[in-house]
Amino acid sequence: MTDTVDSLLASLDLPAKILLISGSAFFRFAGDPDIGLAEMPVSDGPSGVRGEHWDERDSSVSLPSGTALAATWDRELLSRVGGLIAAEARRKDVYAVLGPTINLQRSPIGGRHFECLSEDPLLTAEIADAYVRSVQAHGVSACPKHYVANDSETDRFTVDVQVSDRALREVYLYPFERSVQAGAWMLMAAYNAVNGATMTENRLLDEPLKGEWGFDGVVVSDWSAIRSTAAAADGCDVAMPGPARLWGAPLLDAVRAGRIPESAIDDKVRRILRFAQRVGALDDPAPVPEPFTDAAAQGLVREAAAKAMVLVRNDGVLPLANPARVALLGTAAGEPRYMGGGSATVIPSHTSSPLDGLSAILPVTYVAGVHAGDELSPVPTGLLTDPATGRSGLSVRYLDGEEIRTTEHRTASRLMLFSHPPAAGVTAVEVHGRLRADVAGDWQIGVAGVGAVTLTLNGDTVLDELIEPTGSDPAEIALKPPQRSVTRGLAAGEELDIVVRTAPDGGLPLIGVTLVARRPQRTADEEFAAAVEAARTAEVAIVVVGTTEQIESEGFDRTDLRLPGRQDELVAAVAAVNPRTVVVVNSGSPVEMPWRDDVAAILLTWFPGQEFGSALADVLTGLTEPGGRLPNTWPVTIADVPVLRTAPGADQTLAYDEGIHVGYRAWLKSGVEPAYPFGHGLGYTSWQLRDLSIAGRTAVVRIRNTGRRSGRQVVQAYLSRPDSAVDRPVRWLAGFAVVEADAGESATAVIELPQRAFEHWTDDGWRVEPGAFRLHIGTSVADLPLVADVRPSAEFAGVAR
Ligand code: BGC
């Protein structure tokens, strides 16, 4: 392999090499026909494969969010999920999937919390390891991201994270180290700076990444994270997105002038060629993974979603025993969030909402109960006709002045148009749709977008405004653009011609424009009262609550942990009239649940992917156990959160003063009780753990299913070190095992404790403190009935690695 790489490298002149180290398009690595190197499309993202374009005509399977996947604690499941991701990538001609996101859930307000796996480095590392290995086993590259300490979104391009070497090594770098050991072919360098240097120019790319860890893959910049031509002398290998700006002609000049050594460019090209060989973009095509049928993909996503759901409270109401009358409440029951906002977004061809899933098997009365907030939703495309074709949907015209360049038929009213053809060079985009009102009343009709926007209804221009973005992050601008709307009274069946014209702002990599609407609705009080009334007369009330894309998304952090609108009020009112109230929480990350002790059951579902409804029905009826265990800590209130702040100071620094005490480690240190601890989760049976034995670094536990149903349990092992000479967490996760057993049966959990779990980082490298550690075994960080002393074996005690 090296031979081919070296001989190919030798055949390239400097301009050809420089072309290869920048993308050729927004989501495409450059190729070179002279050496048989194909262009290599890459795609977001961690929970599905969008493909090169953000286009509903090319749909993708939508998987549970990163946190949901980690909540399964299940490497075997992850290896099947990886197979699906690889198959999706191949189906879309994509060579690399930009995920998993393995930054840490340092603060619950972090905007991409839902996309990250866990607050714990070991759980993150284990899930990442399974993800990387399984995707790559099918010849598709994974791309763990974002290296490193990109744990929140506020000022993400400029924030300078101040973090100790020890916290980096033990917490933030560890999942990357394990991903390199898993054989990752690509990593993404983050936007932020760490200890004074932006990550695309940071020494951490050399040590430990490429030196000590021996990473021989490609470091790709996060999109637009390359800040200078001079950065080409450093460890980032590919500048994205393409086409080249800073690393094109100016870099050629810099190398020719001797300001940047050609050897630095050669090293990058060597890595790209090696990568191309691995993914089959040179002469030997990679193996094609077994394609998934739609049914197989849906089955796997449904299984993963159910295994990720965490039942944090249950007074016995679940599983539901054939209820005759169910009140299903909450806007999120009808319009849930399947995925988080931002680059993780994919467009599935079909979705199953809680309303779809539950009404298919139970006698359900549905009332939203609360209005969905101030934001209008994308117009359901079933209500729209494309005037150009007469088909359901709308048409998009790309204009050059007044000349129509291209017209497209589209089937989504939310459009993300990247700066690629046909959008390149256009001066304006026009979206046309004919709305047919399905109910009479006052409709609110509008547009979400930025720039020069006009909205015309039946030929009347009702809006002509230069709409300024609310933030400065391109993702935030495209994903959370301001909305403008007007009210129109429409009779049932009446039609309204809607035309939105928007002039793209040349500086933006993508144009986001959405036709939005709100149907006539009851007043907020009438809607609320109707829901409470439905709950009063039902046998069981199921309230689905959740966050919105305006709250949880890439590009910005949250400002609080509250459920938006009147959702808390609704749950409290429903619980007051129906003691059998089940709350289903559809949020990607922790929310406050002030009513949590007043309801019969609480099921956390995260962003579960396209099969939400069917998986929820499986879990609520007991067809499947709620398999998840918390990969993070859920606070009672935001005021209790020990590590919260994500905003840098005026000097742009953000100090990780808590050091290694992140997540449950910080909670244990603070002594404050959370609402639900790390690792917690109930199934539908009960368990007894006993007979802990330890051989070397392997712990073996017998676990008996003492209930009446078969079940699945995650047995967790934590270490502690009483009287340590070193500052340490009170306890830290050291290993875990998933077991299953039928009612009355026993199973054996075998937990491997990695050497690293016993080590701590010092100025002289990794060390093990001599003497005994204490091992705690149980089912959450707060429920650890079995304890034993364990001594790491002599062969590594005290030895630096
Ligand atoms: C995100 C990355 C993503 C990239 C390409 C960036 O803004 O931080 O995670 O892969 O965009 O969409």
C-alpha cells in the first residue's frame, strides 16, 4: 500500500498536490483523473447519511440521535447500526460519514448535547469504538469529531478553551484516542481553540494524535475552520468546504516561496491517498455492504429507538394493559422531533409519530393541549400544489436577474439550498406553492429566511423586507432564520397562491427558506381545557412533551432547561385529574420536570429517529422493554447543575475549571442530588446482583431476573480510590455489560476493566497509584450494591505508558 501511495505521490506536481488538500465542492474531496483518483463525496452526519445535498428527493434513513444510541450501552446493536449507516453511505455514493460526534456533554445547555454520546468519556469511547469499527468494516470511513473540546456552541469559531493536560487526556481526548485505536480513517478538527491555538493549527494534532497515537488517517477541517494559508504547515490535512480559498493559489505561492515546506503538503497528500485506497476511490473499489431493505432498516431503527428509551419512573402503570380509552396529549405527539437541528439533520422518506404509532394499536383520543409555541411550522406539503406541474408540492425557480435558469419540483416546504449548482451564481430564488385550506378560519401564512425577502399572496405583495439574521453563526442563520407572517381568512377548500422570493446573500454557504403556516386554532385556553377534559375521562393519559428546533440545535446553546410554552402546566393539570398519567419526554438532552413526582411514569425518548411512534408503542405496551440507561445526569433544576456555563468571557476564553470533574463526577463532588442519576433506567422486571468475583482486570457478576417478565439490564462497574494521594472523581465508570435473562433465570455479566481506568495522567505520563482500588457494581452511579477491592496487576502498576 505504501508503495502505491509513494509512487502516486511522486507522480504529482505541486499544483496537483495542492488541489488534493482542499475540497472540490461543499461536501466533496478532490480527485485526480491522471492518477485514477475519484472525487470523494462525504456526508453528515452522525445519525443518518444525508448525502451531498439537503434534498427531500433523496431521502435518508433517520436514526436515533447520538445520545440515544449511547443510552442503549449496546455495542452489538451499534455494530448493526454501523452496517446500516455504511449501506446508506454506499447507496448515496458517499465515502465518509461525518460522525460520530464524540465531544463530551460537559454542560446540559450545550447546543449539540443531543448529538454527543455521553457525559462520560468511557461510555463515549465504547460507543464510538463500536460505531467506527462497524461503519469501516464495510469500507466506508467514519469521521469522529470535533477534535477537541468543542463541547458547546457559544462563539464556537472563536472560543479558546482553557483546559488542563490531565482533563484533556483523561476526559476530552480519551474518546478520540480510542477511536484511533479502533482504526478511524478520518477525524475532524474543531472550530474552537484550545489553550491558545485554534484546533486546525493546534499542536494537539501532532501530539498525541499523529505521533504518540500513530494516527495515519486524514484530519479534515470542520467546515470553514481553516483560518489561514499558513495553517497548511500544521496538522490539518484537508480544508473543507471546497473549492479552495485559503489553500488554493495562495498556498501554491507560499510553498514556492519557501514559506511552507513541500514536505508538509506531501504528508497530507500521502494521507489522502491512503484514505482513498481504504475507501475504494483508487483502483480497487471497496466492498459494497449488503443493502438494507426498507423493512430491515425500519426494523433496526425501531429496535434501536426502543432500546434507547429510558424509563426513569414507573409506579406500575407501564406496560399498559389493554386500556380501552387513552387520551394522547401534547403537540409533540402529533409533530414530534425525530432528530436534532443542524448538520445532523437528514430527511426521511417516512416518519411514525406517537400519534401514528399509538393510534394504530390503541383507542386514542388526541388533543394537542398546547400551542406549539410562537414559531409557525413548515406548510404540510400535502396542502400544497406546484403550479408549474400540478403535482403535490411546490416549485423552485433559480433566477439570474429576471431570467429563469432552472425550475425544480420540490416536495418539502423547508428548503436548504447549498451553494452548489443550480444555486451557484443565481441572483434570486423563487418558491411557488398553491395552498388549499383544509379547514375554514384564520390561517397564518409566512416565510422563514434572511436577506431580501418578498412574500406575495394571490398576487398581493404582503412582505418586502431585508431580513437581518439574529445570530452570526452560518448554521444558526440557515437553521433558525426569523419568521414573518400575515393572517388570512380562508374558506374550506379555498386556494391561495404563495410566492416567496429571496435573494441569496453571497457570503452564506447555504440558503435556507421555508414556507410556514399555522392552521386556524382554538384559543390557547380552549385548547388547554380540551386536553384536560380528555384526560379526565380517559383510563390513561399520555402526554408527549418536548423541545423545539429553536431550542435544541447546532449553532447556539440553550438558555435554560425548561420545556417551552405551557407544557409543564399541561402535565400538572393532567396529572391532577388522572392518576394514571404517563409523560413521554421528546428532548435530545435534559429538561427540568417540575411535575416529576406527581405523575405515574416518565419515559425519556431523546430524538429517536423516524420510527419514534412504532418504537414508543412497542415500549408502552410492553412488547419491548424500555432498554435505555441514562448516559447523562438529569438535574432537578438548572440552578443545581455543577458545570453549566458555556459562554466565554470578553477575552474569548472559556475555562474548564472543573478539570476532570465533569458530568456525574461533578455531581458527586458537589453532593447535590440530581433528579435522575447517570446510569439509571428501569425495565419491566426486577433484578438481583450477587457473587462478584475478580480475576485480573475482569469482573464477573451473577445477576438474577427476579421479576415475571424477561428483561435486559446494563450492569455497570465503577472504581473509586479511598484515601488517594491524587485528586480523583468520587467514582468513575470503568466498564459495563449488557445482559438478558428470562423471568426467574440468571445470567453472568463479564465486565472487562481497561487498564486506563486505573491510570491517571501526570506531567510524566500515565501512572497507576500503587495499592488497591475499590470496585463498585450495580445499575447506576447511585445504586451500587456490590463492592470489592481490586489491585491492578503488577505488570502495569506505576509504569508510565
Ligand atoms: C459542523 C460539522 C459538520 C459540518 C458539515 C459544521 O458546521 O460543525 O459537524 O460536519 O458543518 O456540515
